[in-house]
Amino acid sequence: MDERWIHLEKIVVSEFYRKKGVSDGILNEFFKRMKAEQYQVVSTGFFRPEYFYRFGFKVNRKYAGLVKDLREHRPAATDEETTISLTHYP
């Protein structure tokens, strides 16, 4: 594939923190960091597609799932500014 792409397996937030913008903040931070690392496309599966559609994901057969093109400018799903610390494990 020509494009640099990364797959997001899933996002899970404890029930206590749901409906408080936590998952939106995590995803927005993830997109920001992946774009900074020169990734162009994020793919994910079909679990809860209505949630991912809010972030600009679309069905794409090339990647066999939902896909967000990081090169397209799209405002965040919420206007909350959230900083999330993500840890990368090799």
C-alpha cells in the first residue's frame, strides 16, 4: 500500500467514565499523534460504527473496515480540549 496506515483495534472506557468525553479525547489525541508521525490512514473494525462515523470514518473495502483519512481536515467530535497520556508498548 502506498499510504502509511495504522489499525485501531478498539477503545474501551470504564463505565464510570462513559458519557464524559473521555473516549472522544483519547481518539482526538490518537489522531493528532498519528498525524504527527506521518500516518495518513487509520482503520478499525465494524464494532459500533455509528460512534466512529462521528469522527469521519467511512466504510472502505481496500482496508476491510472503517477508515479515517488523516489528510482530510475534520473538526473534532467534541470541542473539549482533553490531554490523554498514551503509553506505547513494543
